[in-house]
Amino acid sequence: MKFGETFMEYLHGDQGRFLNKCSHVEYKRLKKVLKLCRNCQDLQNSSKEQQNNGDNEGPMLSCQCQSCSLCDQMFFSELMREASDVSGCFNSRVRHLLHLHIAKGMQRYALGLCHCFKNNQQSMVEEGRMLMEYVTMNAIAIRKILKKYDKCSFNEKTHLHLMRLESIHCSVNGKNFKSKLRAERIELLQSPWLIELGAFYLNFNGLQDGEFSVSCDLNASEPVIKLMLLNSIKLDCSLTCAICLETVFNPYALSCGHLFCKSCACSAASVMLFQGLKAASSDAKCPVCREAHVYARSVHMLELDLLLKTRCKESWKGRMMNERAEMVKQTREFWDLQTKLAIGF
């Protein structure tokens, strides 16, 4: 079955009520845009052939797209908007689901009421599975539509050359599409919330249902969470802090996607532990990619922290004691300095 049919089946399947509240890639409509553009390119090629053959008797055919502006302007802007909507919907739904799992006491009760009294384990796992399927299907749709764009925009020889180079597209806006996805943090399969969702499943003793599988190896030289998604998509998410080179502890993901221990990230941003990453300067840069403005929207990976706490009890306990001792030390030094400044020393 072609992907277009599979995707439409998915949109009209059992997930109807869930999908009604979520955006999705308009795969069928974008295919029509590409078909229209290809027809215009055929007209343009016919027009050039007429000119080369000196055939001036018939009406001159002309392309109304003018250098494929339909693709470069409408196609990519629409695809960017849809990717952004899908990413926003996925992130907010996962955040709400995991908050329901992590919350305690009255907060958990209140969230359960807002969740239509479906705060039991089975319903949360089922919603998590649907969210994983949702983000994977839309990620595949974006990949497929970009491949169709290649076929519609270039001749076969050029297309094969591009495939060998593992390129996506070569138009001016097309070249910038991937970098814009990264810059705006809306690459669907690079979201830190996908790692959190994987840790969520592992906290429920893993997911193995034939379509998806989640596993982790915390004792390897490089600890990872492994996700097997639809269409045999494999993701290996490293759990090594790029600063201390150990398994992350009290992990935070910066908005650029890189994962660090809280203490390491605070040190890199020149803020104290008790202040937190939100207090970092807007000019503070990620230690890995050197991108600025990445601390304000950092994500505290609570499910991942719970997973590490459960499976690495002794090391987690030791690192917790060290972090608390360092926080007490930093707090004492900070207030000693403030006192000296206040009394004029």
C-alpha cells in the first residue's frame, strides 16, 4: 500500500477523537501542489523545445510558476507551518501526560479530573503509544513529501546524484528547510519530549507491541535509550553528559536538544544550582553547538531522572548527595558575599 493511502487510513482510523485535537501534515494537498508545479515545468520544457526548433507557428507555451515559485514559496512555507503545528501539539500533549504521571497529591488529583478521570496506568500508556505513533507518522509524511519534491523538481540524472549525496532538495528555500527546522527546534524526531516518552514507557517496564519497542542500556560505555518506531525507524538517544562525560544526572535538555546534568549546565551558563537554568544570561551558549538563547526554554527530564533513579540506585543516591552538598556550599558563599556587600566590607 502506498504511504499516501496508509497515512489517510491512519487519519481516519481509531484515533479519530485523539487526532481531531491535533494538527497533521496535509500530505494529500501538498502532493497536489507538486503535481501542479510539475505540469508547469512540462509546459516550460515544451516552450524551450519550440524555441530551439524555431517553431513559431503555434502559440508559445509559458510556465506560470516562474522558476518554481510555487514550490519555493508556498510549498515550503506551508510545510514549515504544518511541522511547527505538529511539533507544538506533540510537545504540549506529552508534557501534560508526563506531568500527570509525575505529579503527586492534590496536584495529581486535579490533573486527573482535567483528564476526564482517565488517570489510570493503562490509559496513560495507551495515550503515550498514540503520541509516539502520531509524531512518527507525521515525520514520515514530511520525509516522503520531500522525496516527491525532489522527483518533481529535478530530472532523473540529477535526482539520482542527489540521492547518492543523501541530499533532500536543491532549491534556494529547499536548502534552508532542514536548517530552519533545526533553528526553530521543530524536527519531530529530535524532540527531547520523545526521549521523555521513551523513559516513560521504560518506567512502566517497557513497551514491546510489535510496532514499537523501547529499551535502554545504562551499563554500556555510552548509555543510550533505543527507540524502534514505525517504518523501522531507529533512534539511539545518548544519555552521556557532554561536559562530565558520565551518565546524565538530574538531566536537562536545552532548547537546541543537547542533554546535560543540571550541575554541568549551570556551570557552563555561569549560574548557581539554586538559581537554576532559567536564570542564565540570554547570551549564554550551549557547550556543544555554541548556540545562544537555549537555556530559557530548557526541559527538565523528570521521567528520565526517575528511570535513572530506579535502575541506578546506588550511583544516583551518591550523586544526589554530592549535588545537594554543592548547592549548600554555593548558597552559603552567595549569601556570605551578599552580606559583605550589604555591610560595606
